[in-house]
Amino acid sequence: MNWTNIVNFLGGSALILAAIGWVCKSTVSHFLGRDLAQFKGEIEAANDRELASIKEKQEKELLALRGEQEKALAKIQASASERIESVKAALLRMERLESDLIKSRGEAYGEIWKLTGSINLFGPAIPASCAELSAQLRDWYFAHGWVLTQEAKKKYFLVQEVLNFLQMRSIPIRRPADEQLFSDSERPIEILSRLRTKEVQLEPRGEDADYSIAEMEACVSAWKSRQAATGSEETKPEQAWIVLQFVMSVFRSRLVLELGSRGNVHNLTTAPIGEI
């Protein structure tokens, strides 16, 4: 075989081999593509199933969570309703207690006016005994003192303090003479106010003013100290009456203020000057 035949033979063989290779490659590519497509489909199907399972699980958990939330809300609402009813019941009880207290306070405070009526500016002068007044007020306190507010209680104690001081020192009490109080053109209340200012050494105030417990305590302490320094025999019965009438007047004014029978029931910051 010459070279020409050899070359022709090799060329033909190469062509055949190339053709065979192309056929093999196409076959392999076909089968590989088919397998890849099948594998891809299987993967996608598995993913879809897994996603569906996850979604179903999440929906179940969400439903369970909603159920728990609804139960918790129902429990909270029930507890809140129970507490509201409890508060309402407590408020009703407080309202009834307050109503009973106001009623009891009104009845008890009214008795104070009867007990202290002898120490009064107008009408005939009524003889009064410090011992009897103190005992009557003491009996009242142990029967009705529980209705007193702290402010009123302290002013009650000041009244008793003055009564017992006068009793201990055997100082009688007597209202100033009618000629002194009523014969002048000046109003009797103004005359008494001037006498008070001199004796208790507290400046008179308007009808809407009040004396604090601190002022009253200081006033009574200072007055007792002056009496101790001068001696009981130097204290006139009219002076003792003025001091006693003053502390009783302030005490009654406090009771009136708390009952709201004069002026604004809701305003407990001011009170008229002592009851005459």
C-alpha cells in the first residue's frame, strides 16, 4: 500500500471515528439530560412535599398558639371582671361606711352645740361649771369621739385642756357684763373680737378664715404660761370665759366645716372664724 492509500485510509477512518464519537456523545448527552431532568423533578417534588409538611406543621402550631392565646385572654378577662366586681363591691362598702359615718358625725356634732351652749354670747348669761362641762364633753368623747377627724380631735383636746386648767386653778368663768357687750353702738361680735384679741393675743380674721391647730396650741400654751406667772387670783372670770369661748368657738367652727353645713361642702381648707 502506497502513502496515498494510507492517507486515504486514515482519513476515512478518522471520519468514521469522529462520527462514532459524535453518536456516542449525543447518546450519552441524551441519557444524562434525561436523568438530570428526572433527578431535578424528584428534587423539586421532595422540596414541595417538605414545604407542604412545614406549612402544615406551622399552621397547626399557629392554630394551637391562637387557642392558647384565646384561653389566656379569656382567663385575663375573667380575672379582670372578677377584680372589677370586687372593686365595685369595695366601693359600695366604702360608700355605705362613709354614708354611715357622715350620718353618725352629723348626729354627734349636733350634740356638741347643746353641750357648749352655756358658753354663748347672746341670750341670758347661763352659769357654767368647768368641771361639769369637762365631764359632759368627756362622756360625749367616749361615746362619739371616733367620728372626729384628726384636726377636730386636736381642737377638742384644747377645749378640755383649757377646762381642766381653769378647774385645777379654781378659776371661775363668767360672761362679760351685758352693759359691756350690748350697750355700745358697736356690734357685740366686734366687741367680743376685740376682747379676744387682747386676751388670747391672736389677731382677728375674716369670717372665712380659720386658726390652725399649731396656732391654737401655741395660743393656749402662752395663755397658760401668763396665768402661771401672774397667779390665779389675778385672772378675772370674764377673761377665763373669753378664752374658753374662743377655743370652743374654733372647735365648733371645725365641726361645721367638716359637715359642710355652711358654704361649700367640698372645700375643707377654710372655715368661718369661731362660732359665736
